[in-house]
Amino acid sequence: MNTKELDAKYIAHTYGRFPLEIVSGKGSLVYDETGKEYIDLGTGIAVNTFGVSDDEWVAAVTAQLGKLQHMSNLYYTEPCARLAQLLCEKSGMKKIFFGNSGAEANEGIIKAARKYAAEKKGPEWYTIITLKNSFHGRTLTTLAATGQDKFHQLFNPLTPGFESAAANDLEGIKKLALEKKAAGILIECVQGEGGVIALDADFVKGIEAFCREQDIAFMVDEVQTGNGRSGQYYAYQTFGVLPDAVSTAKGLGGGLPIGAVMLGEKLQDVLGPGDHGSTFGGNPAVCAGAVNILSRIDEKLLEGVRKKSAYIFGALEGAKGIESVSGLGLMIGIKTAKPAGEVVKACMEKGVLCITAKDKVRLLPALNIPDELLKKAVDVIKEVCA
Ligand SMILES: *Cc1c(COP(=O)(O)O)cnc(C)c1O
């Protein structure tokens, strides 16, 4: 049996896959089983920060694999300590806990917020307020946090203690938070899966101020927006706020699974011995790769991200068959006159891989995609949309 036949027979059918088997790649180019070349604007959903099989990252991971691949968190290992330092320096957070995915990172910040509130105000202050149209993961708790009913059906009961508020309605979210005795408010600065929609800056700033005033944990999900994708190290820096807790994952590992619970000043010491743990969390090989990725995300790279972003907006806004362009940095949603699925399919045929987010075409290119490849891909998108 070939790969597609094996998949049909042995893999649970949770994914609607494109009819492509990707076998290899280099940077922003990938190749299918027939050898056809594609410009990849999806990066494994914002994971391959510097594209596929990036030389420096491969060297960092393989050097570590030759020394020590895993040991458990019962011992100190250097790569995770170095990575925690880099994350704190770039984010303004104070302490890091490592897990393996975005959902787990969100579970971690939720646990931190609940424990802080239980100790400070009492155990009835447990509710986590999230936003409608959000996405926070697929575990039963992060599904409860996800403010989209279509993900909930047939999996009830979900973890209790979650409420969702309308985005950009500051008075509404404040009222709900007090009424429900909120431990924390959790937002994505740019709703990724929800259609690449940035929140209003005043709303984000208003939540920060309200959380400070009420001693409620202000939490930002940077699983997709983080690690340079937004054009800043973390998207909240664009909005001029500093959360009490941040989750990140996707692009942090450059292609290997990692999630980070990042705790700010207020929550930094709330999780103590025995409160949380992970077998694989802080894995030395994954962390050595992530150290390489994060150390290359600097002011110069971020400026490049913002320039590439401006180029995409400039080229697509107002183009024939394109109704609007949204997002931040290299996280872009395109509302097309043709159905998004059709556009993605036609782009694929012409050698460009994009994905969708709700009814939009979504672009998440590598942060270092060469300008000429980006231009070639954008020209294909324009041609397909027209
Ligand atoms: C992808 C994503 C998650 C879930 O991450 P996993 O690694 O798939 O668990 C959570 N939040 C946001 C904003 C995401 O984009």
C-alpha cells in the first residue's frame, strides 16, 4: 500500500487532507511525491519558522541529539535553561514552564491563574473568560476555553468554569468577569483560527487595565502569533501591554513539538513543587533547536517580517477578486470573492501552498522567506483570485 492507502486504512479520519504527500523541502520550497515544487506559505501552520530543514536549526538539534536526547525533569539540562532565559528576555515574562503543545501551554496558564485566584480571593474565583470566535486548543479544557460552539458539540460535558464574551466590547467583558468571579481573562491579540482578525488596541489595553485594577490574571495566547510572527517578538508588544501570563508553542520549536507557559511578575511563583509537570517538557533536543530559532529572532529579522507583511498587504489590498486583507506581520487572512477553498486548490495546482482560516485564505510564510519567492507566490494568488 502507498502512503495514501495506508492513511485511509490506518489513520483516524480527523483531518481533511489535501491530495498531496509532501516528502522533502528546503527553506520555503517543498516537494511532493512526484517531485513537483511548491512555495510553502503555510509552514506547517506557523511552525516552520525558518522553513523546512533549515541548516542552522538542523545542526543545533543534531548536535544535541549526539550528546543527550532526553533525561527527564528530575535533572538539570542546559538547553531548556538557556531557552527559558531567551524567552524571558524577549517577552518580559519572569518564569517559564515547558510542555509539548499549544493546548498544554494554555492549560498551564489556566492552572496558574486559578491557583493565584484561589489563594488570593477564594476558591469560588475560578472562571476563565475568553472571547467568542477564539481558538485555544483541542483538549477538553481548552475546548471549553474555545468560544466556538461547533468544536463543542458531542464532547460535552467540557471542563466547567469557562465563559465567552464578545470581542471588542470592553464593558461587556468587564461585567461578565465580575459577575462570574473571574480568575483570568484569556485572549488572542489576533484571532488566528477565527479568521486572522486583530482585536482593537483599545479593547486589549482596556482589559489589561481592568485586570490590574481587579487583580484578575490577564493572559494572552501567543501560540500562533508568538515568536516573531506578528512583527514583534510577541503580538502583545504591538498593542503596548504586558500580560500576567502568556502561552506559546507552534513556531517556537521551528518544527519540533514544544509549548511554553510564560509567567509574568505577578504569577511567577504561583506554581510550586508538584503543582505541574511533563515527561517530555523541556526536552534537550527540542530546546536546543528552539534556542537556535529564538536567538535568530532579533530586531533585524522583525523589521524584515514587517517589510514582507507590508509588501503582501500592498500587493493584495484592492486587487481584483480580493475583498479585504487582515492580520498582523506574517499572519495574514484574505477575504476572496471566490470561495477560499477553491482559491487554495487553484494555488496548489500552480505550485503555491496556502491554507484557510474560516472563510479566508490564510498565509503564514516562513519569517525569512526570500523576497523573490514571496513575490512569485503573491503573483500566483492575485492571478487565481482575479
Ligand atoms: C494552534 C493553536 C492552539 C493549539 O495548539 P496545539 O499545539 O495544536 O495544541 C492554541 N491556541 C492558538 C491560538 C492556536 O493557534
